[in-house]
Amino acid sequence: MASHSETGDDRGAGLHARLQCQVVTPEKTLFDKTVDFVALPLYDGELGILPGRSPLIGRLGYGELRTRTNDAVERYFIDGGFAQIRGNLVTILTSRALPASQIDSSNTAEALEKAEQQPAHTDEAVAEKTKAVARLRAMLRVSGKH
């Protein structure tokens, strides 16, 4: 009988198992690193991932991606997309990902104020305005925690 390590199934590996987390944008691979924990902003709420998680494909919303390695936490703004969890590999495909430290909260707050004041007279314009406001609010939440 094959062991967990031979089959690639690390669910029984306990504390020594880790996750490989990849964040890919259309321009580049932002990072590809080994971590202990990942928290994703799914479309309908946050999902925490530990090694041994069941496979999943999920739609990402706007919000914070957190990774933890030992006691170090890294935070990023994720601009929607998709996530796949397979084995101990977490792959995130997103149109944009920014480290929290690179978000300029004053510029983002100004952009949010402008977006909220923008008139929207058609259903399409209302949808675009709603999306822009949600994205900017999420960026502010992520930037405000550092």
C-alpha cells in the first residue's frame, strides 16, 4: 500500500505539511512560495486554507489575501478572479494583486469619493459604479490594516 507521501496526499502529514501558494496575474506571477496558511476573499465570504484541504475551485471577490509562514503574515489586495485548491497547491488567478503596503490609502479614498459621486443613469452605469465602489472600499480595508 502506498504511503501519503507517495500518493501526494498530505492530509495525514500533520504539522509538517505546508501549502504551495501561487498568485498569477495576466502580466506576471506575483509570487510562488511555500506557506502554512492562506485566507482568500471568495465572492461570498472569506475562506481559510490549511494543508490537506479538499479540492475546490472558487470565484474570488475584491479583498484581502493573507498568507502566513511561521509567525510572518503577508497581505495583498486581490481584484477578483478564481482560485483552485488541489492537494496542497493553492493557485490564484486574478486580474490584479497588490501588496497591502503598496496601496496609497489617500489616493484610494479620493478615488472612492469620486466614484460615489459619479452619476449613473443606466443599468450598465449603475453596475459599473457599484463594482468600482466595492473594489475601492476593499482596497481601503486592506490598506487600513498596516
